[in-house]
Amino acid sequence: MSHNKSGRLVRWREKYGAIAVAISCICSAIVSWGNNWILTGILVLGVFFCGLIGIFDIKRANQKRK
């Protein structure tokens, strides 16, 4: 039973891990908006790249399932 739950966690992490990172980056960017423009720029780029990676991970997982 424990192995089954860890398997679910691994599958979830493969599929949605990058999206979770992108969401945390956007939250950090909103909080730091205007305080430090270099950090804000890096976080916005992180949102962009992690979001793209997340979208392609979800597409790949859906194609793999079919």
C-alpha cells in the first residue's frame, strides 16, 4: 500500500512538478514586485520557462497514457 501511494506521488511530480514551481515563482514575483527588479525579472523568467516545461510535461503524459 505504501508503494502504491509513493507511485502516485512520483507520477504527480512528473506531470505537475514544473507547474507547481511556476506557481511558486509567480507568487514570489508578485510579493517582490518593485522591491528588487533583478530578482523580479529572474522570477518572471522562471514562471515563463517552468510554465512551458509544465505544459509540455502534461502533454507528454497525456500522449503516453493514450
